[in-house]
Amino acid sequence: MVSLRGSLLLGLLVTCNVLLVQCALNLNMNVEDMEKRYYNGRALDIPLGEEGTHELHGHWIGQALSGLMAAVATERAENIAKHHRDELFACSKKASDIHQHAKCVVKSLDAPDHKEEKVIQVEEAKAEDNDVQWVGGMAVARAKRSAGPRVVSKSSYTLNDDNDANPFAMLAKHLTSTVRAMKHKKGAESWHETLLKVKKLEHQQKEEDAKRDALKKRLRSMIEAMPENVDTTHKQQALKQLEEVEHPKNMTDVEAKKEAIRIPMQLMREAVKIGMQLTGKNVSHFDDKTIKMVSPRFFSVVPDQDNDETVNLISPSLFSLHEDGDELERVLSLPGLFKRMNLKGQDAWMDFIIEASGVGDIVEDKLKKDEPNAKRDKELRGSREAETQKVETFEKLDKSYSKDQIAEMDKRGYTFLSNDQLDLVYGDDSPYKSNHFREGFKNISKEQQLDFIINNIRGIAAAKPNRTKRAIEFSPFILQNLVFVGQTLSQPVTLSPLVLSPITLSPAVLGPITLSPWVFIPLILSPRVLSPLIVSPLVGSPIILSPLVLHPLILVPGVLNPFILSPFVLSPFILSPQALTPLILSPFALSPLILTPMVLSPLILSPFVLSPIILSPQTLFAVVLSPYALSPLIESKLTASEVVLSPSWLS
């Protein structure tokens, strides 16, 4: 059964009409942006409002498309030269979005075919079988005929009837009916039917285990094939959940208790291993096997499994309720013992044993538990009928995969839907009803299916991403090296503190920062345009070689924020008191100080023009080698301040 998230993901792909180019163009996803905004140190934590849901859907679509492209690329890598293959993998790891990933895949598709020469091994001729005789020029082998059913002729036959049953059988039937009456159970059920149900449950469990192992294998291969920058948190989380199914969390306490007896058990294992070696038995892979010592099984309903993985020492299966397993288990089984004792009415006694032991009740309870699961899952997935129908559609699709399709997914990572499956997804009863797409996909021949995907991948690589600017909210930047993240910082940042995360080579345009304090954030070689700081205190954040244009600082108190070689224009300081914030080799223009008192913040080699100081008292202030013009002091008192070699004009 597919998960809710898997169903939504498949549904999103269908709503994109399975046109990969259109899905890619509509995506508004950048992996680095997503991580910066929503990564909480362990996983992506996205608030599911209108915007968050849109982002999450886009993120899933991007992962699905990238996974499909990775599967195509992996298959293609087998038919190209090694240097092209290495180039493909290196390029995919560097890709930060599906458009770059598509370009990497297109390069591999355009690379010339190259297959390595296969070494053909010739086996030595086998000796002729002694049973083969040559007659003339032909080889003739004798084959023994198996003894099939034999016809037996008798003068008369006797058909057994319930009324003719012996007293032992009648007693067993009476006891069985009494037990069933005490359990308020009606009708009768033979022990053969109960064992068939047990075998059915066992078979279902094996199928579930096989599906789970195949799913884990596919997830791991997709994670390894996808670019490094593509977030794999959800897939890794899915793998973790699958592991927890096999090893539940409450096993931790059990493991702790086992640790206390680990040493004596290890000594016992070593003793058994030495004993087997002395007797000449094979002990390869012994450490991976399970030891059963003096642990007989009584009244088992299924035979021993994985005999090759188990070492049995005086641990037979006694009085089993079946006739399967090894020879000793069959001989000591109840049906076998009844036959050897020639006890009449053995089926009646087996019915009584099965009923009295409660095996039938356990099997019935297990089968009934599976019935409400579908209803419960439906309720957990939501009350909306449309959403429930979408989930159920893909649950049906998941169950309809043929063995060939599953094998193809295991080998290639993807498969194509059959006509019946297309009817299921796009038919009249589907929430994705579309005769246009159903008939369109049916008209694509099997030979054209792969070309259809490849052409879409080429379209993604050639298309320009259609991105819209989105805000970064509640996403702190802590201990991160922000290099070449101009695109991330060129969008609104709100309530996202920056701590010990230097910003380097990251120019920003239209990226206002609001309610986001900076603590020890050097800004180096990162010019900013139309990106005001608003109500965002600065502490220990030097501005170095980073020009500012139309970059006002409003309600931005600061300490230890020197401006070095960073000219700024139209960037006033408003209600932003500063301390220890010198301007060194940083000319500025049209950038007044308004209601911004400053302490120990000299101007050194920083000429300025049209930048009056208004209602901004300066203490321990100095203007050194900094000529200025049209920049008067207006109601701004200077205390312990000096002006050195700094001529002024019209000020």
C-alpha cells in the first residue's frame, strides 16, 4: 500500500498531466533556499499554510522529476564511455535544481554510445553421462518413468458415513462441538481449512517483506543517484520508518537487557562452533546464524523456516499440526503419529486439537484486523471525499502493478502504465478524469515511450525556470558559511536571525531584512541594492568591500560594525544609534543621519556629500581626511569631537 505522501506525490505528477516540462516550469523550488528557510538541523520543517503547502508540493514534484531523470541517467551510464560517465555523476552532484540536473542528463544522452568488450569464458567440455548410449550417430538416454496413479480393481467399495464412525471419532467431534459452543462459534471448520489460512497469512507476510525490501532498495538507489544538493530528508526518513518496522523503538530496552547476557552467550556460541569444527561440519557464516539449543517446538502450525540460517541442537519440532518440514518433523507430527497408530477418526481429533488450542481464533482475529485497516487509513487521510478518492486511486494503481512492471522498476527505477492502468488513473471514475490525456498516452507506442521522457528532459534543460520571489521566515542562519547565496538573500528575510554566518560573494537585490538581528556577520564582497535593514540590530558585523545602494538602515542599533571600502548611496541611517562603527575609505552620498546618535564612530578617508546630520548627537567623533559638501549639522551636538584635514563646502 502506498503511503499518503507517496499518493500525493503521484497525484501531483498526474495533475501536471505527466508533462515534465510543464511541471518543471511551474516549480518554484531551489534546494538551497528550502534548506535555509525550513531546515531545523534535522529535517525540513515546513509550516503547512497556503504558501508552505505550495512549497512542499513543489519540493516533492522536483524530487520526483529528479529521481526519474536520475533513473534515466543511470541506465544511460551503462552505454557510454567511462569519462562521460564520470562527467555525468560529477555534474549531477553539483546540480542545485532540476534544470541543472536535466542539462547533465542531456549531456549523457548526447554522448556517443560505447560498450566495453565482454570477456567470453569458455567452459571445459563435460564428460559424457554414463547413462547415454550411442546408437549409430544418435545419443540415446534412458529415462525412468515415474510411478503415477495406479488403477486398483475391487469387487466392492465401502463409503464411510458419520453414523458409522468409531466411538473415538464421535467423542472427538462431540468435544469439538462443545468447545465451539463455549466460544459462541457457529458451523464447523476442519483443521485443513485452518492450516490453509495459516499458510495464506505466511505467504502474505513473505510478500510484504519482499515488497518492503524492494522498496528500500529502490529508495537507496534513488538517494545515491540524485544530486548531492537535492534534499533527501523525506526519503531517508522513509527508510528510517521502514527500519523501525523491523526493529521497533521498544526493542531498545530489550537490547539493553540482552547486553547483560551477551558475554556468556558468546562463550556458548564459541563452544558450539569449536565442537562443530571438531566433528568436521561446515562452520562458514556461523556467526550470522541462529543457534537453537534444547529448544523443541510443540504443536507448531508452520514448518521450520530458514534451515540454512539456523543451527539446531536437540531442538526438534514435536507434535506439529501439519505434515510439512523435514523428515523428523513429519514423523513426529500429530497427523503422522495418528496414521502410524492407525487411529480411526484422526481428522476429528485434529479438529478438536486445533479448536481447543485456539489456533483458529488467532487466525480469524488476524484476518479480521486487516479489514478495518482500509477504513481507518481512509479516515486518517482526511475527510474530504475528493482527496480520499485520489489516495484510493493510487492505492489501486499500486496493487495493479504486474510482476514485469515491478521487475522493471527494480531494474530501471521506473515503468510505464498499461492501458488498463491508464483507464484507472484517467478514466471516468477517477478524480483525474481526462479523455484527452488517456487517449493521448494510449497512442504512444511502447517504442516511443522512452523517447517521450527523453524529449521532456531535453525540454526541461532548455527551458528557463519561472521563479517567483518568496519570503524567508522563521529560518535562522546559524554557523553557516553563506557563499554565493545571492539568490537566497535577494528575497525578503523576516524573523530569521543570522549568527556567526559570514556572507561572502553574495550580492543581493530586493532583499529587505526585517526583524532579523545580525550577530558577528561580516559582509564581504557582497553589494546590496534596494535591500533595507529594518528593526534588525547589528553586532560585530563589519561591512567590507560591499557597496550599498538604496539601502536604508531603519531602527537598526549597532555595535562594532565598521564600514571598510564600502561606499554607499541613498542609504540613510534613521533611528539607528551606533557605537564603535567607523567609516574607513567609504565615501557616501545622499545618506543623512537622522535621529541616530553615534559614539566612537569616526569618518576616516571617507568624503561625503548631501548627507546632513540631523538630530544626531556625536560623541568622541572625528572627521579625518574626509572632505564633505552640502552636509550641515542640524540640531546635532558634537561632544569631544575633532575635524582633521577635512575641508567642507556649503555645510
